Amino acid sequence: MALAFRHRIFVWLVVIATVPAAVAVSVSLFTPDLVPPVGGAEAWERAGDTWREAIRRLDTQHLPPATRAAIARHNEEVSRSVRRARQVQAFRYAISGTLAGLLVGLAVLVAGGAVRLAGHLSRQLSRPIDDLVDWTGRIARGEPLPEGPEVKGAPEFQILREAFRRMAGDLETARSREVEAAQLRTFRDVARQVAHELKNPLTPLRFAVGRLRLQAAPGQAELLEILDGESQRIEQMARDFSSLGRLPEGPPAPVDLAELLDGLVRSTIPAGVTAHVQRDGAAPMVLGHYEPLRRAFQNLLLNAVDAVGGAPGAGTREATEGAERDATAARAPITLTLARASLEGRPAARVEIADRGPGIAPESLGRVFEPYFTTKAHGTGLGLAIVRQTVLDHGGTITAANAPGGGAVFTVTLPAEPA
């Protein structure tokens, strides 16, 4: 198992501290065996000369045997000490250069190791820290973090980098949501005002059209139909504006999405269009407002029906679970999938509404939820904007994409009811 960063630094510092200490201790332990007797070889040479001079002048024949034996032992010891002093001196002269070279080499090795360790610690510490400081400035300025290979360092710095990237992504998401929330609040205020201003002249206009129809000449019927149709369109636009500017009312309640989708399929899908409903297990209940959610999913279903153009099928609804669902889904022009999901770490329910129509143009894919944006000849551009607002009001997310095999896929993820 790899050591932690602080443990690795501790081991390196211990090695640097103990190796020179071990060398010094070893030298101190072995030095006494290499040191010549006190005084050096010259002193022992002089002592030997004076001893030999004393022996020559001493008459040992008249000394007792014990004294002569003691003098002989002393003479032998002096001779041995002199020989040892000479050997040690010769050995010192022989290895002095080698010892000096070894000491210099050891000093170079210690210095080189210290330099390499300093460089290693510099790379391990200073460069990643400089990167993190730079990333902090980028995050503060709202700039994206750099991509590409990162500076090598301790694994702990890699964990910090990943945490910084997650934090940058969360901050960017929070900024985007705050901007969207501010735009939505502004648009709600404008929508309420526009809806109010549209409704005021609509009522007398509709009454006037009704009265004119009673007294109109045969040639004016077509013009009145145009006036009536356009007034109805303006009235629908006012209702759409009113829906967009109104938050769901009343306390939220548990909503069974499976039952909601089944009811919508039976009431919304026309005859001749097959809608396949598949469930990946039991999806959790969501806590929300039933009517706004029903209108949102109904809008998505109507868009899917419009995309497939009333493609013929074997029936109006098929519901399957298990192995047969993939084959059935491949035949159906509209497929609804309900499954468990996760939203920001919380349990959630995911609903996918896919059609086998022409799909969404690439240049329009990023704008389908914008107010007033529409590709339909008679669309107001508010339907998907209302859907998106409803999903956001319920704390969920919605995305639009093109399926690999063709057609559009709208994915709605809503947080589940808390336990």
C-alpha cells in the first residue's frame, strides 16, 4: 500500500538524517583500531632507542632471574610497540589518499542527494500548488479550467485537482441557474403584464365578431372566420402567457407518474398512432403539482404526435415490461420510458418521450426551450418554454436530443417524494 504524502516526506527526511549519522558513528567506532599508540611512531622510535641504550649499559648478569625475565618481557613489548607504530604509520600513509577520496565522494553523494531531494520536493509541492493557485484565480474570474496533461505531483494533489474541477462545474451550473432564474423572473413579470393587456381587448373583440356574424353578408363570412380564428389564436397566446407567468398554486402532493402517463396516452394519442409505454422497474412517486405536470407531459406528447405525423400503427397504446419491450419499442413511432434515476445524489424518476420523426435540426437543438422560438407554421413558441418552467419549478431537469436512429428524445428528471 502506498504511503501517504506526509509519511513519504517523513521517510525521506529520516533517511537524510540517519545516513550521515550512521557514517559518522561508523567512523567513530572503527577509528580507535586505526589510531597509532599515543605519541606516534617517532615517539616510540625514541623510546626504543633510549631503552636499547639502557640495556647496553645495564649489567644483567648479576641481576636475579626474575628481574632479567621482566626486563626481557619489557624489551619484547617495546619492540612490538615500535613495530606496530611503524606499520600503522605506513598504513596511514598508504590509505590517506583513498580515505580522502572516499570522504570527498561521500560528501558529493550527500550533496547530490540533497539537491535531488530538494528538486523532487519542489516538483511535488510547488508546481501543483502554483497550478491550484492559478485555478483559484480562474474560478474567481469565471474562466474555464485548462485542459490537457497536468503537472505531475503527489496523488493527493490529483485528488485536489479533481475536487477543484467538480467545484468549478458546480459553480458554473449555479451561475447558469441563477442567470436563468433572473431571466425567468423578469419574463414572468412581463408575461403577466402582456397576458393582462391581451385579455382586455379580446372580450369586446369576440363579442363584436359574434354580432357581425349574425348580420354579415354571404361574402363577408370568410373574413369573419379569419377574424374569429385570429382572435382565438390571440386568446390562446394570452392563456399561454398567463400560464408562463403563474407558479403552481397550493401545496405539492405525491404524483404517480405511471398513472399520469397512462392517462395521457389514452386521452392524447390519436387513433392510428402507436405509443409504447415501458417501465424499468417501479418508478418512485414525485412530490409536485398534478395539473402543471399533466399539461407539461401532454405538451411533449402532442409534439411527438405532430412529429410522427399520424404514422399508422397496430393500435393506440402498448404497455410492456421485460425482454419483449425492446422489440415492441422499435416498432412504435412514440415510446415513453419511466424509470428510477438519480438527481444531484437524490432519488428521482426519469421520463423519456421519444418519437421516430425527423428529429430536431442541429441549429435548433439548443434553442427549443427559448420563449417565442418555434419551427411550426402556427406555433407560438411558448409550449416548450412552459414545459421547461414547470419542470424547473418542481426542482427537475429537462433535456432535448436526437436519437441515434432518428427522431427526437425529451428527457425529464424529477426528484422523488422524500421518505
